[in-house]
Amino acid sequence: MQTILGSGGAIGTELAKALTQYTSNIRLVSRNPEKVNATDELVSADLLNPAAVQKAVKGSSIVYVTVGFPYSSKVWQESWSKFMENVINACKANNSKLVFFDNIYMYDKDHLNGMTEDTPINPPSKKGKIRAEIAQMIWNQIEAGELTALIARSADFYGPSINQTSMLTEMVFKKLASNQKANWLVSIDQRHSFTYTPDAGKATALLGNTDDAYNEVWHLPTASNPYTGKEWIETIAKEMGVPPRYQTAPRFLVRILGLFIPIMKEMVEMLYQYDRTYVFDSSKFEKRFNLSPTPYLEGVRNIIKIDHS
């Protein structure tokens, strides 16, 4: 049995599709799980409840964590370490391997141009500190010989059929498709990597089913030479056949909007990701598995074909 905790999101869904290459025994766990594949086993669970997590993990050879708690520092502080403790304890009790889907929030903000698995850990935000802490919880158990696990990291992501969790979807694809100006944060001239969600799902499944990939950090396959914000907007607009109209929200405006819009308040501490070059390097994965990520133009065309045709 291979189990996905937090199965309903963009990554969990793509992972469930990809796991069918390795097993027909897939368990999807969330508050309200829905089948991705016909043979999926569904388990409804409160993942902050230790007993519920133990029950959800029971009998699993591999446990994938693709949970996404509400985008709030307060919620993250209350939930992430409690959840991760539950997961680690359940994996240890059931002798399950752990695959943790992670982001790059813990990386030093002065080392975002060419991020690798060795980029310095120095989180510049509250959310980044929480992500660093939970990754360290896993790593402590690995080093103690108590847990077999790996961490799979992604850049910001984009892909078909994503709602709310992708900046590129919400601020560019959806805006242009509805004949509105696209939005971008802080600087339109900085290059910014995005990981294509089908690639992330396939790569996470591959890592989970590769014995010698464990006890390491892996960057998931992400196309090199990313567009600038302006180039992202122009490329998507061209493929949609609409004018590349856009507006940029400077830092002070995001702060003002944060007084009235909760999600914008949460974005303020993350704006450093948009005022500098943000390039994600996945060459370690690409060389190890001889797999190339989906080129950006192909990804854009796939999204438009699936979501906006």
C-alpha cells in the first residue's frame, strides 16, 4: 500500500495518477478524499489527530505527504509541527518510508539564483522558519537511524486544473482568459522558475519507488532558463491570442491591500521571491534519472488546451 496524506491538491492528484505505474494499491487520505483512479482506497481523516494518522498510515510501505494547510503563518505555526510529529510517529510504528513534498521557503534569500539541494538554509520569513523546522524534524530522525525518508522540493508550481494554489494560474492565466489585466508582484523584470505539476507528480512517485533515493533531498524536475515576469505574461497572452496587458503590484501596495485582504497580508513576507532572480536547479534529479522537465512553452500550451479551450 502506498498512501498519500493530503491527496486532494494539485500535487496529490498528479502523484496519485503517477503511482499507478508502480502499484494498484493506493490510499488517498484527506478530510474529503475523492478517487483519482478507479481502484483508489479513500480514507477521511483529521490529520492533526494522532490516532487518525496512525489509522491512515497502517499497512503502508510508503507514505507521501502533500498536505497544504491554509496559507497563514498562524495556522502553520499551530498545525505543521503537530502534523509532522503525527506522521513521523505513524511511519516509525508501521515501518513506512516517508516522502515529504517540500518547497524552497527555507532557503537564504540571497541564494535564489541557481538554487540547488545545497543552497544555504536561512529562512527569511515566518513561513520559511516553519518549513525549515519540519524538514529538520525529518532529518533528525533520518540521522538517528529511526526513519527512512526523502525530501522532494519544488519551486512555485503551475499546471492544468489548479485552483488558488498557483500564483501563475490566479494572477496570469485566469486574468488573461477573462480579458482582464494580468497581475505580477514587485518586479516584472526578474526571472522566475515554475515547476510543472505533472512533472512533479511523476518525479515524486519515481523517487518514492527508488530505494537508493532515500535519505536525501531532491529538487523536482523544473525547466531551466525561466522567463521573466513580463515574458511569462507575453508568452501566455500570445498563446491565448489576447493582448499582453498587465499591472504590477509594488511592495507598498501589497502592504496596503494586506490591511483588507488576508491572503495579501500573508504575501508581504514572501515578496523577496519576486524582487530578485528566482531560478531553481534540478540537474541532480535530471542526471540521476535521465529525465528532462517539460519545457515552459509546452506547459503553457497544455494548460491553455485543458483549462481555457
